[in-house]
Amino acid sequence: MVRKTKEDAEITRRHLIDAARRVFLECGVSRSTLEKVASVAGVTRGAVYWHFKNKTELFFAMREQAILPFVDRVVFDAEDEDPLAGIEAALREIIQILVDQPATRETFEIISFKCEYVDEFAAMMQCTAGQLDFLRQLGEAYARAGQRGVLRAGLVPEALAYDTFLFAGGLIKHWLSSAPDEHFRGGVDAMIRTHVALRRA
Amino acid sequence: MVRKTKEDAEITRRHLIDAARRVFLECGVSRSTLEKVASVAGVTRGAVYWHFKNKTELFFAMREQAILPFVDRVVFDAEDEDPLAGIEAALREIIQILVDQPATRETFEIISFKCEYVDEFAAMMQCTAGQLDFLRQLGEAYARAGQRGVLRAGLVPEALAYDTFLFAGGLIKHWLSSAPDEHFRGGVDAMIRTHVALRRA
DNA sequence: CTATTTACATACATCCGCGTTTGTATAAAC
DNA sequence: GTTTATACAAACGCGGATGTATGTAAATAG
């Protein structure tokens, strides 16, 4: 019994991506072998090469799935009467995604720490469209905050946006690299509050 | 003529570390072969294995050299009458080190983007003693700023320190990944000023 | 019901990088 | 002036990962 139905094949494909995530996380992308991925998925390398051209394509297939939750869940409401609260909520939501979506969290950990940005992966170093969009939305939210008068005087929305952007990136990175029971994770909420409070009038 | 004098050997060792940095930066640590490193250094793999146990040891030898400039140049003056200005200066100094010490900059780029944190490299994920020290010094500087009354009211030094710590990390990372002529690099000074200004009374 | 395609498993050939070993000319020790 | 240790170069053997080629049983198309 080798040949499977179309749905079975799709399941195999997902199993392969799941297995790849596990192996990448443990061994790093470079040291991960397609043999390991296949065996974790309960198949052979033949299945891998059937569904994907090579390890690179498998990696990007895995990566794509992790981006979706963010565009869905991290949104800014332009009608919000307190844009700063919206920013604060967005920051908390980012961390929350990492909390309740282990696959996304693991993929981010791989992208952040278990992958070398050379050759085929070099392009990943630049900000993604999603990141740039997040940066832009931060700027717009800060601009609205300024108009509504909840912002401290004399602050440039763009500079604030970048500051928060870097803060968010650092937050994610340190949250990922910290142990679940570590002191850092408990303090995240307070850090987010402090960060936003600094901007309030 | 094979056997060299002790000084010659030391020169070879440095050449190897320089070559390793170049190759690591171009190929990533995993894809870097000791053959490439050796040939760039103008020697053979024999020389590499004479001076270093393996690629890992060569990597850490390279890494160690990049940490020194920071402990030397990023200092906080406890007697400073404006600790916030001291923090601002420290942040600027960090970027300045990257500007005028290409080797340090390249090593940081390798550590940030061209290296997978698994197995022997997994320990690197945690904050180094130097980083923790930087974090601590930030906290103390903010505490002094509070005592001198230059800090905004109601701010906790520790939270501020962490915010600045994440900011600095993000700043370095984005500075490294940005092109020399990119808009981002020109805006760094303003971003540092904004970041610190947010905390001023 | 037959033909063909699918979804893999299996087998094969190749190359690459690593660690080790051996060789060797010279510097340093005595 | 020997002897020994040094600082490499050159050669060896090895496993491991990759990509491809082939085999094959079942699903699907006609």
C-alpha cells in the first residue's frame, strides 16, 4: 500500500512541514537532514522530494504558515479613541500569539536563532512586507494619538514608531530565548505598559 | 621553508581568524569550510588544525576579539551630573564602535545573522556577562537620573533599563542589516535622542 | 476493465568536508 | 653541532548528505 488518496498526500505534506519544524528547531536548518525530517514524519526521503524541491523549499513552506496569524490578529483600529491603548494591545497580542500558537512560536525561534542568512536565505534579512506594514501602522497610530492629544508634546510619530518597532523586535527575540518559567516572561506585560506610558501626555 | 618563528606563527593565527571572519560572513558558519578559510589565509588546513581544534574553536576565538572594544569604550560615569546624557552617549558609542571597527562589525553580523544557535553554539543565545552588565549599568544610571531629578516622574529604573536594552539590541541588529547608504543609518542619531528624550522630565 | 498517473519507497552514484596521520624543513634548546 | 620540538603541508580514509533514477502498488481517468 503505497499510493494514497489526494487527502492522504496533503496530510503527508503537513506532517513533513511539522517534522521539519521540529528538526529545524532541534538541529538548526543547516544540520537538519532530509533523512531526519522524513523519519520524524514517518516517511522516507522519497516523500520529501516528491512534495518539495529541496530543503530550502521545505523551509519556506514552513515559514509561510507562521506569518498568517500576525496579519490576522495584529490589527490597528483607525477609529480607536485611544490609539496608544491600541498600540499597547497590539504589542500584547504579538506576545499572545507566541503563547497560544506553539507552531508559530517555534518557527519564529528557528528564523531568529536556527538559521543562517546566506545565499537563498539572505533575502530574509530584510524586513518583510508585513514588518514594514506594522511599522507604518505604528506611525499612523502615533500620528492619530498626536491628533487626539493623548501624546506627549514634541514627539515625532515616525521616530516613536521606530522606537516601538525595535522594542517589539527585541521583546519577541528575548521572549523566545527566555525559558518559559523565566523572570523575563512575567515582566513582559509591565514592560509593554511602561513603554507605552512613556509616550502618554 | 615550512617551520616559522614564533612571531610568524602568531601572524598566521591572526590571519586565520581574519580569514575565518571573512568566510563566515560570506558563507555563514555552517557552510564555511576550513579549506576555504585556510586558502583565504594563504595556508592549508594543516595550519588551521595546528592552531585550532576545529571550526567551533576558531569561531569562538574570532568572537572573543569582538567583545573587547565594548567593555573598553562603553562606560558609564557614576559621577555624571546628567546620567541620561551618559546613557545617550553610551548608545551612540555602541554604534560608533560598529562604524570605526569593521572587524567588530563583521563579527557582530556573523553572530546575529550567519550562525545557528544549536549544540556548541546554543549557549550563545543567553545574554553574555557583558550584556547583563550593560543592562545593570543602565538600571543604575536610570536610578541616578531619578535621584538627580532629571527623570520623568513615576518611572521604574529597571523597566526603563530593559526598554533601553531592547532598544539597543534592535538598533544594533537593524544597523547591521541596513545598507551603509540606507536611510535607517542616518536616522539612528535622531532615534537615540528621541529614545532618551522620552525619559527626561 | 484497462491505461495511466500518482505518491511514495528503495537503490544508486557522487561529492564534499572532516579528522587524522604522516612527512618535513626549520627554529630553538642543549 | 646534535637533538628535539615546532609549524605547518600533503595525503589518507571515512561517513554522511544530496540528488536522481528506478521500482511499485494503489488511485484515478477513460
